[in-house]
Amino acid sequence: MTNPDASLSASDIALIDACSRASLELLQSNLTPHGILAASRTEAAVARRYTRIFGRDAAICVMAMCGSGVPALEQGAVASLDALAAQQAANGQIPKYVDPEGLDADFWYLGCIDATLWWLIAVDHVRRHGGVGPSHWEDGVGRAIGWLLAQEHQHFRLLQQNEASDWADIMPRSGYVLYTNALWYDVKRRFALDHAEATRHHFNHLFNPFQQDLPEYHRARLLRHYARRGRQDPGLYLSFVNLAVVGDEGDVFGNVLAVQSGLADAEMGRRIVQTIGEANASQPYPVRVVLHPLSRQHELWRPYMARHQQNSVHQYHNGGIWPFVGGFWVMALATLGEHALAWSELVRLAHVNALDDWRFTEWFHGHTLAPMGMAGQSWNAAAFLLARRALQKDGASW
């Protein structure tokens, strides 16, 4: 690789190249004839069902595998989407995960809204870059979009969801959720769905209620009033907005997706990057997924957050460091033209994936930096490859 940025040393460049090779090797190792597994097959991974094809994990991996130039990965991208489509519910919902042998499909306790969104994004990506025709998965796409439209508010044009029913599945986000609706807007743009601009308009009014512009819709004004009451502008989009409560814990993933999907204008994008940077969320590794973790005394704390003693402060979805989200952080920086910072963050991301002899650890404690979760996490490898691709293609990665 030629020097992409003058500030990078020869050792930095070598580390990026090494991480790229290790990422491709991990994806090939975790590939089955029916698609990509979420993590390497270990006793712990089998017990926790990480040896499944997950809707969200596989979709992110599909976008990295497609265009990789590795025939097995190119074929595995299509196979992964096929496996999920084969277990699609009659109403159109894509499962949270499926068994690679097609024997099991799981839809989570309260549904899994983002699996369907990610599947659609990956389908569009493979149609454009993976050598399949535009009508491939046509029936499944139509039913998946229909299922999502049935959950769209008919004025706000935003998706509504149950609590804890997206990737952060033991966090108390519900109603209108930032992360979910950033993906929904991306789906709308990719498939030329109606009311995309209305989605963008209400997204920015509901999740950024501190702006001066007042929404016209009277219910939007009331929600804005509730969201602002007793709070200061956090410099980020709120993680969720509901009638009674909102989330101001600082959802990094939702905010970087808002940048990447074009929902945040240049000014808001710069504020998001500044806020995440001032919180040192990418130090020493990118990136902590919550800036202000919820304690057991917080009004939003739920008993289910203590499942597996996992979601305490600075852990898991509640402030842990997730390298795969670090890849999306790098992509957001590339989208904003912050290339020097993005390259240096890519080096940090390579470092964290390389720990413990390229363990590709699922997540790390946000304070102690202790490695947690599963080894051989496929979407760590995929997000790294996508981030590097974004920088090499001036922001365009998926």
C-alpha cells in the first residue's frame, strides 16, 4: 500500500496491511456453505449461538466480502443473504439469526427490527457490486419493505419500535430510535421509497430538538418540548425519542450512521465528531458506543440490563468499546472529508483487532480495557475492510 497520509509511519502502513490480510482470513475461516457465522466456532460461541448467520452481522460482512476479489467470499456474500431470505417470515420480517443448516430462525423477544434493514442494505450493495441481477431477491425485498412500512408513522415517516429490539438489545431505547431510523433513511434512498425527505426532515427535528427551527406538525412540537425540557444540547442526536422519555446517553453508532447516510448536514456532522472526540471515545481504541453510560440509579435503567452481568457501566452496549463500530466511525470521518484523522483511527482499529494474536475481540471494557465477549468476531474484520475501502475510495464504501 502506498502511503495514504503523510502522518502515517511505515509501521502504521504495515499494520493496516496486516489487519487487512488477517480480516480476509478470518472471514474465510468463519464462512460456511450457507453463509458467514457471527464468530469463530468455539465452545463459548456455540453455547451463546454466535455460530449462526445473524441478519445484522452477516449484512455488514456481506458488504465487505462483496468486492473483496476472493471467490469464496464473493459466493459467501450471496449465500448469506439467501440463507436469511429462506427463513424470512410470511409477513416479511428477516430473522435476527438463522441456523446455517436452515433448521432454526430466531426473531428475539420483542422483534429485531434492524435485521430487516441491514438485509435490504446488503441486498442493494450486492445487486450493484456482486454480479447478481436487479431482480434477485425481488419477492423478499418487496415483503421486507412492506413489513417496515407497516411500522412507519404516517406523519413523521419514521419507524416505531419496541424497547430493546435493535442491535443494542439490552438498552432501553424505544419509540423513535436514532440508529434504526438512520438505517431506514438509507434504505429509502437505496430503493427510491416514498417520503424519504419527510423522513429526513422529521429525523432532524425529533432527534435534534435543540435547533432553532420549529417543526410545523403540532405533535412534533410537543415531542420537541418534552425532549428539550431540563436538558442542554448534547452536541449529538438523541438516541431515542418517546412520549415520556428520551435518550441523552450519547449513542455513538446511531450518530455516525446519521453522518454516513447523509442525514446530518456538514455543521451537524462536525459537531458530532467534535463531541465524540472531546469525550475521548476513541482512546485508546475506537470506539466506545455510549458517551454517558447508564448506572443502576438512572431513571432509564432496566432489570434486563443486568442479564449475564453484561451491561453494567462501561460494559457491552452501555459504554463498551466495540471495534466493529470503530470501523463505522472511520467511515463517518471519511464521509466528512476528515481523512488524516480517519487514517490515524484506522491504525488504532488495526491495533485493537491485533490484540492477543489477532483475536478480533467482540468488545472491551470501556474503562479497564479488559477483552470481553467472543473471539473471531466476523463483523470486526468486515468493518475494518469497509473502513479502509472508504478511505481508498474517498468516502464511498457501501
